[in-house]
Amino acid sequence: MKKFRVALLANLKNNAPQFEGMPEDQWDDLDSENTVNTLVESLRAGGNDCEFLEGNLTLIDTLERYKPDICFNICEGHFGDAREAQIPALLEMLQIPYTGSKVLTLALALDKPMTKRILCWHELPTPAFQTFERADEPVNDDMIFPLFAKPSREGTGMGVSEKSIVHNEAELREQVSYIHERYKQPALVERYIQGREVTVGVVGNLIGPVARRLPENEESPLIEAGLRFLPPMEVDLNPFQDTDVVYSNRLKVDLADKLDYLCPAPLEREMVEELNWLTAAVFRVTGALDVSRVDFRLDINDNLKPYILEINPLPGLAPGISDLVIEAAAQGFSHADLVNMILEAALKRYGMIPL
């Protein structure tokens, strides 16, 4: 493959701004120096020149100096409801190609209630939900306890703990108030799906024509061409049942290297096929590009019916512990293989290398 100048754009935890009253987990979704260094080396192993550039306003100058052919974007951003879309918006203003989804998709996917509205319109299975901008809002009739409350616009399980599962209105009001106070944003409350949590990663791009609406004819082909599905992954939460009955922020951040990752998850072939199809459908209707991860809950009270929780079009790439990296390893791909697959998908999409 042709040699390219690739700028790795990321937000280092060490460079994150600090402010008074900041929650302890404020920057849990930002990247470590180890992750950034490994990504740079992985892109260089693919035969490219690569340098790391911090994803903030200094990019206006550093991009001009480095003059990349393409940017490998994993910027989470610091402030704002659509913070993950800010650097891509800057890149589009500068007309510089970049990996991953574009501005609208990144802004949409970070806002979990907005994403769920899109899923509902497309009649894709997602738990019934309600957004609370005030703790005293009336509870909708379809909000049947137990419910699950979490921040509307956070990743890495931020704001998720055993207290997220609420069993009555008093617990609901308390948790919603906590989210408002700590994260300064609306709370997403959805029906709690008791069961297994599974995630499916995907790399590539759908080959057209690709409709943004599911076919009404059940016999129409299910479009998945162009996507590489990674094996579904499940985290074994049994050793943590006394403290973490859900895949919490504590598990994702503090205990990530101590978890037992089941990959491929022990699922029937028919279930894997259904999860892959639903992943492709979510990828399509949200307009995702190059790479994504879709999270599901399998309802143990309804024959393991899969419910879509969310799509992450900017999945973590921390070596050894990020879900997507673990899934790729289960399929025989190294960290460098995965990273360069994502880059190749973007290069093909921009017409910079042949399809």
C-alpha cells in the first residue's frame, strides 16, 4: 500500500483541562500515553509516517506544519454536547480527510436519547425510554420498574453503577438528581433489560445502494456487504455480582485488566447472525463510517431477545483492554492489524487507494 503521512489525533488525559468541582471520572474516556504511543507505532508498522497531534485548537497550527495526507481521529473532546464532533468539523473546514464517522453521526451518537429516537423511528429494538431534564418530571406510563438511569452524553460507563438500576420512584428521583448535579446534563432512563450484555465491533463501510431506512418487505436482502464483523464479546460479571451487576465505570476503568472477557461470546450461530444484522442496521441508519461498536442486552425473560443499547462510532483502541481490540484479537488480528484496517477503510472511502 502507498505510504501516507498520518496524523494521529487524540486527547491525552495528561493534557486535559482541570477545573474546580470537576467529577473524578471527568476524563475517564480520554486516552493514556501508552495508547497513543501504541497507535502511532501501529500506524508506522503499516508503512506510514505518523505523528501524534493533540486534538485541541493547537491543531490549526500543527496540522499546517505536519501537512498530513489523512488524520486518524480518536478525539473525544473536552466540552460541549457534541464534543466528539468538534475536531472532525475543524478537519472538514480545512478539507483534510480523516478516519471514522463524520460530524453529524458523532454528534448524534454521543447523545444517547437522540440516537434512541432514530432507532425507534427505524423500528429497531431498543428499550423503552424517557429523558429527564428535571428530577420531578412525571414518569411515562411505559416506564415500568426496574428502570436504568444514566447520563445522556457520556461514555466509558461514566455515571453507571449498581445504583443505576432503580426499583421504585424514590430511587429514580434520587438517581436522576445525582446525574443532574454531577454531570450537568439530562438523565436517560430506560427499561432495565435483565440479561447478558454483548458488544459487536465492525470495520469497513457498507457497499451501496444503502438505504437509511430498513426494507419494509421482509424478503428484501439484508445489506451487510463491505463490513467485517468481529466476534461478539461478553464480559463475565459473575465474580463481581456483590458489587457490580452491570458493566460499570469502575469495571471499565479501574478493573479492566482483571476482567474475564468471553470472546467469542458463547452464543448460537443464529443469534450471532441476528446481532450482526442489527449492528449493520444501526451502522446504516446512524450514518456510521469505517468502524463502530454496537452494544446489546439479551433479555433473559424473553428468549434472549436482543435490545440495542447504543452505538459507539468512536470506540476505544487501548491495547489489550478495549472491547474492539479484544474482539479483533479473537479473530487473529493484532492491534496494528486492526488500526491499519480502519485506516484502509477510510483511504478506500476517500478514493486514496483502490477499492
